[in-house]
Amino acid sequence: MARWKKSGRTLEILLPQFGKPGAFDSCEMQVDMKDSVYFKHNGMLDEEPAAKFKEWMARHQYDPEKGKNLPVEDAPAATGPGANPPQ
């Protein structure tokens, strides 16, 4: 579990304390947000602009946040590094 301490800059990791309901230990991570997505393709880690990946998601009706966990296979053919579904 985690929460933003400073939106987009500092992430606080929350570790529940065993035997103490509602009690947490925590640590902070300084982060840099990038406008890229990373995905696994043919066993390799690839990167592409978020906008391009969102286009792929729309073409393949893929959106895990809305319960669409598997890309639709019969969508129009796509090309480029983001053409295959993330694994």
C-alpha cells in the first residue's frame, strides 16, 4: 500500500504493523513521473510515449481499470513497438 505525500513527487510506502490494526510503518520514495509507458514485448522491456499506448488500448478495447483485462484480438491490425499486447 502507498499514498502520495506530494502529488507526483513523493510516494509514502505504508507497511502494516502486525497485531496493531490501523497502525503502519512507512518510508518515502522520491519519484520522477515520465510521460512514457513500459511493457514487456517478446521477453524484452519496451518503452513508448503514453499517447501512443493509449491509442493502442483504444483500438484493442483494453482498459484494466474498467475491467477490460484482455485486448480484443480482432481489432484492426496495428504496427510499431506497441502493436502487440502487453504481457
